[in-house]
Amino acid sequence: MRSCQACNIDLPEESVFCSSCGNQIGCKSCSATLPLGARFCAQCGTPVEKVSEIPTNGHAADSDAGFNVIEIERGASRLRAKLSDPAVSSLSKPLTIYMAAASGVAVKKGKHGGIPDIELDDEQPMLPGIVAENGHEGNQEKIVEAVVARKGLSAATDEDIVVQRLQELFRERDGELRLEEPDLKAKGKLHYAQRLTYLFLLAQDKAGNEVVPRSSLTTILERAGVYDPHASNWIKNESRIEKDRDTVHLNAGGRRVARAFLEEVFTLTEEGVLPGESNSGGAVKAAGGKGTKQSGKQSAKAGKGKGGRKSEVETTFLPKWKALNLVTNGYSLLKDRSLAEKGTFALWAIRKAAGDVAGKIISESVLATFLYQAFEVKVDKRGLGRALLEESKKKDKKVLHMGGTKFQITPDGMAAAERIAGLNKGKK
């Protein structure tokens, strides 16, 4: 018996062609067995016929001869299609998109040659039946690597990730970069100033600004409340920051330090520290060296640690909220509420206190701090962020997810918070 190396069915020993797929398995001259893909017989040199050349009653074989066969199986469903070369060429982009989507990969419009780019989509579950190289279903990263390798697509680079993270920390407002996420996981006031300096200059560099006016750096440090003689002296003597009269920029070593700080800020396994929450007053080396070892639990109140500073919650949101005198006992109103309701209420209170501009888009860190400062309701900021993210996905959403850790309350959310506060009892 002979076996067809193309479709693995058993055939009589004297067979020259496969009766199933039409593949030539034996030499027509000397009957020697031919390996798959052979163009000539190794024994006598007789040319091997292509499948499309095999006649069947004067016509091309009624099989897959001359076609590209695509088979897709998804559970009990099975698709088998025969496509010509031009058809495959015209379908290359849709097939790429389908394969990427089936592998749990988000697809976006490509920038070069009409080929779609792909990026990880954490909210898109891995479809059943997709198995990674290690045998585990749902290993999205492995599937992405496989799709990229097979189709020649460009995955998100390290530079893309750096830019995306910097955009979560800084946003352009009124023609300048503003700090949007104050949680830089600093260990003290000077360390916060150092991190903010490095990250701000790196963000400027990625925005195409090779040099930055020194006044811009001073302004962002002043707004964060960390610009003092210690910070000024550190900038003056820091070798990784190039100074030229009125401008500053990071050198290669400075960019490496900035990237290391950025990685630490976005490392979820470490406990985040809000500005002013640290009880480690000592300066920490800018290159990430060891500073004063922290002991004991971080204070839940911002601005109370040694060397700390008052946050925007204490200096702006809290005083303005108390001045409104809208709620007499916020703790009793919120203590038994869900995390999403607590977060929505905090968004409402800050919006009422700070107005539609300063109080519009607020981070989970600020919300958690405000809940404790204003109502003595202590919550985990990351748990609060997850609860608000789920709330933003509902049809009758009360909050909007503005990217990263930022949220904004909707009119429905405002109404819901006012009902909790007892300000519109007659409304549903």
C-alpha cells in the first residue's frame, strides 16, 4: 500500500496519482515513490505533473486542483473554501483582520500599505478553541506573537507603550503639558520633584520638543507644590539633565532613568503612594537608588507625613465642598453604598465644589482621597477605579471613562448622587 503524502489516505501500491486530491505520488516512468513537492523523479528524472495539469475526461480534475483551500473550524461549525490566487490576494486584508479578531486581538486601520495594525485588547476575551503554544487557552500574548509572526504585522513597540503611558500622566491644555495623574509613587517631596522632572522632560521629548524652557519645568513643579530650594539645587547639579541658559533637556542617561520611573509608576504590583502620603522624608537618589526605608503603614490622610505636602483635595476640593454645606453626615449616606455609588457621589461632590472645568475629569486616586477627607469613607483606589470602569460600560451609565484612571460624571450620575444626598427626593 502507498500513502498520499498530501492527504494521508491509503492507496494501492501501483497508484501513480491520489484518487482523493490528485497529487502525483509515483513516477509514471519507473513507479518510484515521489516525496511531496517533488518536481522530478529522483530515480529516472521524469518531470512530475502539477495537480492543475492532471486531466479528468478532458477537464481539470473536479477537486482542489489549481485552487487555494482554506478551512476554518470553530466548535461544531466548519468552513471549507476553494479560492484562486487573485481571490486570495484580494481577501488578504479581511482574512488578516479575521484571524487577529479570532485570536483576541483588537484591529485598527493600518498606516502603511493598507495592512491593519494590531494591538492588545484586554477587554476582549479569548475565543474558545484558540490554544497558545504552551497549550493553555486564552494566552492572548502568545497568540498575538503568533499572528504577528505569520502575517508580518507590526505589534505595539516599546516606544508606543511609553508614549501611551506618558499621555495618561500628562495632557496638553492651553498649549502646555499639564500633570493629569498625580500618583507618581514617590517616597517624599524631593523624590516627587525628581520623578515629575524626569517624566515631564521625557513627555516633552516624545512630543517633539527636544529642549524645554526652564520656566515650563519650574511652572509644573510649582503647580505640584514641590518646587523649593532643594528641588532647584538638585536640578542645578543633576548630571542627567542638560542645562543651557534658559532651556533644559534629558541626556541619554536621563531618558533611561525617566523610563525606569515610568515603569515603576505603572507597575500594578507595587502599592501606589499619593503625593504627600509618604512618611519617608529623606531624599532619594534620582537614579532609583535606595532612600530612607519606610516603616509602618502609610497615613490615610494626605499631607500629614514628614516632608509631605498638601494635595489639591485639601487645598481646593475639600474647602470648597465644606463651604457648600450640602451634606451634614456624608459617612452615614455612603458607608453601605457600593463602590460605584461612592465614586459617583465623589465625582458629583467635586464637580459641585470645583465647577465644570477643574472638577470635570478626576482620577481614581483623587476620588479615593476625597472620600476619606470629606466623608471618612476609606476605599481602595484601584478597586474604586475598577467599579467605576464597570459602571461606565452600562447602558444607563452614570460615569464616563476618560482613559487611564480618569472618570467624568454624566447627567444621570449627577441626578443619582443628588438622590443619595437627599436633594431631589421627588425625582426618580
